Amino acid sequence: MYLLVHGERRIKRVQRVAGGAWLQISDNQRYEKKLIKPQDMKDVKILERCEIRIRKVL
């Protein structure tokens, strides 16, 4: 997802977890998963859904 979190743009995978929270997951292993608590959801906007397809080029 392409997100706006506290005014900062991010491209992350998002997983819903118990209690209405979201878990931000980065494909880059240098970044840890980050929990967005339900009370912080007012500062989160979904801007777009991102999709990428990588194919093998011969």
C-alpha cells in the first residue's frame, strides 16, 4: 500500500492484527515491522494500492 502516516509517505505491506491494529511490513529487511495502534489510525491515509510484477527477461 502507498500510505501517508503522520504526514510521511510510505510504501509498505499492511497486515491487520488483533484489536484493530495494523502491522507495517517492509520488503527491505533493514526495516523492522511497525505496529500502528487503533488510536493512531486517524493519522493514517491509504493513498493508493501498489502493484508490481517482475518477470524474467531472456
